[in-house]
Amino acid sequence: MAFEGLTSRLQNVFGKLRGKGKLSEEDVNEAMREVRLALLEADVNFKVVKDFIAKVKEQAVGAEVTKSFTPGMVVIDIVNKELTELMGGTQSKLAKSNRPPTVILMAGLQGAGKTTSSGKLAKMLMKDKHRPLLVACDIYRPAAIKQLQVLGEGIGAPVFTMGDKTSPVEIARAGLAHAKEHGNDYVIIDTAGRLHIDEALMEELRQVHEVANPDEVLLVVDAMTGQEAVNVAQSFHSQLELTGVVLTKLDGDTRGGAALSVKAVTGTPIKFVATGEKIEPLEPFHPSRMASRILG
Ligand code: GDP
């Protein structure tokens, strides 16, 4: 599961702190040096690490820590609070349009888990008694449309397709009209991914964005790619104004760098995480729960 390395490193550091009745400034500095290394090893962006350590240190050498009978615990609380802040503080919920349908544009590189996550998102919405429509706008990857259809069938969600000869912009437009006619209150648009970010991909996304006028633009990124996921998020965000990130493959990410850096680097919150290939409901991301999990 995620964060194994980071969790055991931090437990080690805090184990030492907990045992002490009083903390000197040097104790705190030593602990922070180790936390810094642990975060860097977890592939957290170096600037994010630097700011994080500065914030924790500032509080950890403060009066409350020195006055406390359990100073180690106070430091752990500070780290917990700052980790939570780093990941966005509070849970960022999915947008909801006042005038349904709520339109969600799913973007991301090929293989990130976009189509799978679209299915999971539909399943999550259906669990809450919504009626999502999946719209197949990935006309380039040969199996993508079929994959979405099979996925939709599996969970009982309708899938709107127009094959691979119509432009994604037209499919999006027709998909929206279809949703309005059929009373679907959410529209999930699965767009094409590329192996790398390129101008053609962005231009097409911008056009689909323009006709769909989405309430949410969710970028799907693969947690296992660490800082690369953060770079991808930054590039997309600079061109498309993302409203949230879906962090996939957290089940295979042992380091956790993407989860800890995405919000701080891009300003875009992680809204959901995915932890497997099976089509389960997408899991909302809770910064505080994740922080507690990291601390073990
Ligand atoms: P897309 O190209 O972005 O649409 O990616 P797909 O949805 O086709 O996913 C690519 C591969 O990643 C597939 O084999 C999925 O089963 C797998 N996948 C997607 N999400 C997850 C996840 O959260 N965990 C794991 N382990 N695999 C995932």
C-alpha cells in the first residue's frame, strides 16, 4: 500500500522524539533533518519540502512545545496538521451545477486511468442515486470506445458514442443534448489521452471544453509516476484550468510524492483517489485521513 517507506521513516523519527521529556532546539532540528530526507526520498517536490519544513520548524521551536510535558506529541501534531494543509486542508467536493446536467471533463495522458476512473466516477454517482451519462470522446485509441461501453454495461450506466469518425467536439455537443433529453443529471466526458502532452491534444481539449462548458475539469494522473504526475498536472493546469485531480494507482505507489506535492505545486486539489483496476466507486480524497495514514 501507499507510503510504506515514508510511514516507517517518520515513525522512526517520531519514536525518538516521543521518548524525550524535553526537546532542545537541536532535537527539533535533528528530527526535521530526518523528516526532510524522508519526504525527499518519497519523491516530494523539493521546494514543497523546503516550505513544509520551514513551517513545521517555526511552530516546533515555539513556546507550546517547550512548555508541554509531551513535546514529542506536540511536534507530531504540528506535522500532522501541516501534512493535512499540504494536501489541501479540507476535502474538495465534486461540483454540482444549479442547472443540471453537471458536466465533468476527464483529461489526462494515455494509460493514466482516465477511462477506468470515468467508470468509477459514474458508479460513485449512481450509488448516490444520480443518473450519469458517459460520453466517449476518445476516438484515437482503438479500444477506448469499446472499453467505455463494456464498462458502462458492467455498472449499468448509459454510454453515448458516435464511433471514431466524428470529431470529439461534435460528440461532446451531441452527448450533452442527449443527456438533457434523457434526464441525465451528470455527464462524464472521457477525452483522448496522448503518450505525451502535445499541442494537438491541448487544442482538442480546449475545443471540447468550449462546447461542453464543464463544471469540473478533472485531471487523471498516475500516482506511480511521482513528480512526473505533478509536472503533467502543472502543464495541463496552465492550459486548461483544472478544477481537481484524480490520483490513480495509489495501490501501487509506495512513495507518495505525487499525493503530497500536487496541491502545493499546482494549487489544484486532489478530489479523488483510485486504488485498483476493479470498477468500484471512486473514493473521495480526505487530506486529514491521508495525513494520519502517512503518520501511521
Ligand atoms: P486511460 O488510457 O487513461 O483511459 O487509462 P485506462 O483507464 O485504460 O487505464 C490504464 C490501465 O491502468 C488499465 O490496465 C487499468 O486497469 C489500470 N488502472 C486504472 N486505474 C487504476 C488504479 O487505480 N490502480 C491500478 N492498479 N490500476 C489501475
